[in-house]
Amino acid sequence: MSSNGRVWPEDRYAKVAGLRVRYWVGGHGEDVFLYPGLGGSAEDWANAFAHLSEGFRLWALDLPGFGRSDKPAGGYSLAFFLKIVKAFMDALEIARAHHVGISMGGGVALALAIESPERVHRLVLVNSALLGRRVHPLLHVCAAPPLGELILRPRPAVVERYIARCLADPRSAPRDWVAVHQALARLPGAQRAFLAVLRCGMGPFGVKRRVLRPILSALPRLSAETLVITGAQDRFIPRRYGERAASLIPRAQVVALPSCAHLPHVERPEIFYPMLARFLRHGVAGLESLEGQLEGSGSLPNAGAHVEPGGGPGGRRRGEKPKQGLEFCGHPESDH
């Protein structure tokens, strides 16, 4: 229980590929996997269990390196994260699920949909990584040692400032949630793991081209129905990256949420989760009247969300595999 009386879901642990992985599970219905962003944890998805437990079985994972999962010293390749997700699904005998990811977690979910489309029913990318080179300048700087070690010290004030950059209104951050992240940042190996993951995919000039090219080239062949959510005030991932991705994915829709930055599921859960539930139940067709309801007096608040259809030329034929493999920090990187 948190200091303000909120009851968190029960911590559970699984041994996956030799690592101890923490997860939360709750609800009944279709399986939905929830992936946090860089430095995130299952607590980021706490509101999902209040909004989505009727109709969905939710799995919120602490990916290795984050939260209360094990934190190896290195080896955080995209192939590594996909291995963890696949092994977790196999251990629980879940053949197919919806996958929802924020930021780095969106990149993992997207890579899974490209490499193993049979495992992904519907895909939701929230201010997703791996859609363009540039991110927040702070991360460009921290990708260069030893600047990251000096700037991102695991101190409460540093964590709170980092969270504030992720929000349109820092006052919207629940205090118990901030306190959890301040505590997680002080766990042994947390800073090292954060920087190791960051540096696998990024250099001082942005996301490495070798990482990005296979992802972008595969978007027109993506088979999963996809919802792309962007925060109009996001300072970490440029909104245009999500819009471009949605225009390339054959069955996609992009929704821009005003008054939201990098973490709309934390900032505006009363808007985010009803929209997410509608998409997971009905796909892109379920969002056709979304803009009018958001702007009117329907069940969703007046948010003024902007909805645009996506869908690029030339979808992938059923069963066709991506033509280019995915790599992420698989060998020493010379491409800046």
C-alpha cells in the first residue's frame, strides 16, 4: 500500500531466461501486455488495473534492467528483450495477445509485431521509441559517458526533475508514484542498467541508424492493427515521428492528445484508458467516432483529441516474414 492509501497489485516474479522478472497480473478476458518506458516499472500502469480489468487480463512487466527485475550489467539488445517477452509468453502458454508500449516499451512491442506477427493481435504505440533519431536533448547528452553518470544521479530531486520533463503539468504526477520511482532509482544497479539500455540504442547524435533502419523499413509490412498515440506536448519523442509511422502502417490510426506530454496514461488516465479499451475491443473501426465524443459531452471528457487515419501503401501478405532482421547493440557500434 502506498502512503496515500492506494493498494498496488501484488508483486509476482517469474524466472525467465535465467533472470528474475517482476510482473503484475489482473483481470479477466483477452490478454494485454503492458510495457513501460526507459526507467519505467509496472507502477506506471497501475491505473490500467482500475480501468481495464473488466474484459482484459493485464500483464504489466518490469523488463530486465528496470523496476524490481534483475539488472544484468549489459547485453540489453533488442533481441534480448524480445527473448524475454517470448519466453514469458511461452511459459504462461499465451500464444497471442494485445501489446501496449510507452516510449522504449513501444519499441519493444513494435519489434515483436515485426519479428513475430503471430504473437500480436492489436498493437498500441504510445510516444514510441524507434520511430526516429532525435529524442530529448538530455538523453543525447547522457548517452555519452561519463556525462550520464554525473547527470542522472539516483537522488530524489534528480528523479523528480526527470519525471517533470515527462509531463505537461508536473503537478499531475501522483505523489505515491513519484516516491516509488525515487525508491527504485536507488536500487543496486539501477543507474547502470538505465544507462546501459540507453547507450545500446543511442549515441550522442541520436538513435543509431543501424537500430532504426530495419524498424522503419518494416512498417509498411506490419500486419497488426495499430493505434499510435502521441502527446501534443511531448518533449522526448517528436510528434511527427508517430504521425509518419501511422502513415506507413497499413492498418493504423494516430491520435494526438492535447494537454499531454510523454506519459498520457499517467497524466490523463480518464481519457487514455477508455480510448485504449475501445481500440483493443473493436480495432481501428472502434475509433471512428472518437473525435466527436472527445470534443462533445459523451462519456469521455472534452479533450479535443485529433484523430487521423493512417495506413501506408502495400501491406505484408499473410505469413510473409520481414525482409530485414532486427539488431540492437549486437556488436560494437561505429555508426553515429
